[in-house]
Amino acid sequence: MSQLTSARRTLAILALALGGFAIGTTEFVAMGLLPNIAEALLPGQYATDPEGGVAHAGWLVSAYALGVVVGAPTIAAMSARFPRKGLLMVLLIGFAVATVASAVLPSFGLVVVARFVAGLPHGAYFGIASIVAGDIMGPGKRGKGIALVLLGLSVANVVGVPAVTWIGQVASWRVAYGVVAALFGLTFLAVSAFVPRSARDVHATIGRELRVFRLPQAWIVMSLGAVGFGGFFAVYSYISPLVQNVTGLSESTVPLVLVVVGLGMVVGGLLGGFLADHSVKATIFVGLFALIGALLVTVLTAQWVVGLFVGAFLLGATSSAIPPAVQSRLMDIAGDARTIAAALNHSAFNLGNSLGAALGGAVIAAGFGFLAPGWLGIGLALLGVVVAVISYAVEGRSKRRAAAFRTAGASTGPIREVVSTH
């Protein structure tokens, strides 16, 4: 990696980020097309109960997220010894095939299964791509490397998701997923051409990677990502009905709102990567409180057009500032098992995706309206703050115990020598 030219580094990072762009598009495009999908695949329910139909269609979002939760640790652990470039290319093929299946399968149940399968490579791709990007960037720039890969996901919300949402509204949601499949094909070619080969980790084993699950801190940090990020997805999963039913804007405005969310994600992602290289702890706490503020702005002002767009930008910025810090913390905790740690970050956030989408759909279906997911999101983000406090409290106590043992060992050392001498 140290022998790469500046141009080759740039092209390699862009290729990895293009994968993030395609993944971000396939993950988030359903949010803007839920009414269209519900009308096509659940016509009877949608005709009699539009809110219930949209909430039911939200299971497509949850299915993808659950695929990420299952696939990230499984694929990362089983493939730790594989060459990273080749593995990235295999994962991209899996994405393309599953996305094509999402576009052509005839029933709602089968499309749900296809979305689950499409989510399986997600965490492993981002985990491995983040490691490769960190190696390309060099020492002391890991947070920036992670942020640049995730930047593709953020840019997807500026360009990819709104554009493909518009295509889905004009043509068909099936055509939209066909376009996404083509993006994965383009990414495959870019990774093949520009990402350098790296030496595989010959010492990696499934057992070594899975040891991360024995660490209480790993579970705590994953819980932080899941509940904290769930607050964002409780709102974002139902952004289309929020725009149309609360603000009173037309369906054609939804892509524009998604652009604003994406612009916020770009700003927040770059800022989060920079801050994570300086202080992971501060970035996590500031990011969570900022997310709470953004959710509060959204639920209090979404009935006005200006409030909707301001809230959308703030939601995007605050939500994307947190992941680089959480991923860095997981990788620090995991030690040698950094492949699975980097992937688990995406399991955690997509568990939050699934949790937020499911709970948001539940409160909508219960008749509390399309602002209710915002209040739910605030509660989830506050719970994330509590989990972060617990994480650092446990870490502080462990450090104090270690220091006490070292002090005790130093003080009893000379006594042991005297006793042994006599």
C-alpha cells in the first residue's frame, strides 16, 4: 500500500466508495417508494387502509436490515483469511443477483426474501472495504478512510436515492431496482480495475474472529449503534408519507427531500470521520445529542415546508456523523479480530434500521400518525446515550482495576523477594 501513487490511491478509494453508493441506493430507495410498492404488491390492503399498507410494506426495509445483521458477522468470520479484493468482488456479485431478484419476483413475500438476501453482503462489504481504505490511507487516518467509504453511502442519498426514487415513481419500482443492479455491476468493474491486492491474514481463523463476542464491551457498543441509529430510521423509513401527509406536499417533492437528507449525510460523514480521529468518545456523545435535537426539530416543525427541509438536513448530518466513531471503537475493542468488528458495526446500525422501521410502522399502524415515529426516535436516541454512558463507565472501572492490580503488584514485589530470600 505504501508504494501506491497518489492517483492510484484516489481511484481505489473512489472504487470502494462507489460500492457504498450502490449499497446506499439499494438500502434506502425503498423509503421513497413504499407507497408505490404497497400499491403494487399489497393492492387490497392499500386500497382499504393506506397507512396499514405502507406500514406493511415497511417490512421490506426491515428484511434488508435483518439480512445485514445476519450476514455481517457470518461472512466476515468465515472469510477472514480470504484475499480482501477477491472477496469484495464476490460480495458485489451477490448484491447484483439479489437486487435483480428483488426487481423481478412476483409476490410481496418473495420480494421480502430477496431483500433479506440482498442485505447479507452489506456489513461484510463495508467492514472489509473500511479495512482496505484504512490501509490505503495510512497510519493515523483510519477514521478518514472509514468516512470516505461511507461517503459513498451518503452521496447515494444526494444523487442515487432521489434519482432512482424518481425513476421508480415515473416508470416502476421494479425498474428502479434494475438500475441499482446495474450500479453493482459498475462497481464490480471499478474494484477489479483500481483496488490493489493486499496480503491475506494467514493467521486469521473463525475462532479468533468470533472471540469478539466474548467481550462485554463489544455487545454494549453494538447495542449503542442499534438503539441510537434506530431513532433515525424510525423517521427516515416513512419519509415519503411524512412529506405527503404531514407537510402536505406532492409525491414529486419526496426525491428533493431525500436530496436534502443526503446533503446532510455528506457533511455529517466527513465531519464525523475528522472528529473520530481526534476523539471517538466526544464524537459519539455529541453525535447522539445532536441526533436528538434533529429529531425534535423534525417532529415540531415538519408541518411547515421550511421546518421539513431543515429537519431533513439535520437528520442526515447527525445520523452520519456517528458511524465512523462507533466503528473505530469496535475495532479498538476487538484487537486482532478487526474484520468482524468492522462488519459488526453495520450489523448494529442495521439492527437499528430494522428496529426503527418496525417500531415506526407499528406506531403508524396503531393510529398515532406519521409524526409518532419521530417521538419514538427521540426515545431510542436517548436510550443510546444511556448505553454510551454505561460503555465508558464499564471501561473506566476496568482501567481502574487494572491500575490497582499493577500498583498492588509493584508494592508486593519487594516483600516477595525478602520472603524468598529467607
